[in-house]
Amino acid sequence: MYLNVILTIFVIVQVVTMILMYKWWNKYGRKLFTTFTDMKSKIPNQMFNSFASNNVKGPNPFGNIPDMGAMMKQFENMTKNMGRK
């Protein structure tokens, strides 16, 4: 008896979930999917293939990181100046 009630509730929850997923797909999912596929076709492949084909590593994203010590000193000076007012 308890198993029948639990299974019935489980089936109802699954059906409601599937209906909500279907409604979401019709409202947002299709547009989102077509947007990503269009964006993929608009991005030039040469930009990504040039590094891979030449076995050259891309630009170093960590090359321009500022010195944290200098930043902390500036932050401390700023907080001291704010306390003086």
C-alpha cells in the first residue's frame, strides 16, 4: 500500500518535471541553442587554429599581473587617508 502511494507520487513528479522541461525548451531552450550554434559559426576558426597548427603557445594571460605588495600598500594608504577625514 505504501509502495503504491510512493510510486504514484514519484510518477506524478516525473510527469510534471517533464512538462516543465518541455515548456522551458519551447520558451528559452531553442533560442539559446540557435544562438550558440550561430555564434560558433560567426567566430573565426583561424583565431583558434593558428596557435594549434603552429605548436605555439598563446599569449601568457599571467604576464601582466600587478605586484600584490604594491597594491596592498596603496590600499593601506587609502584606508589611512580615509580615517583622517
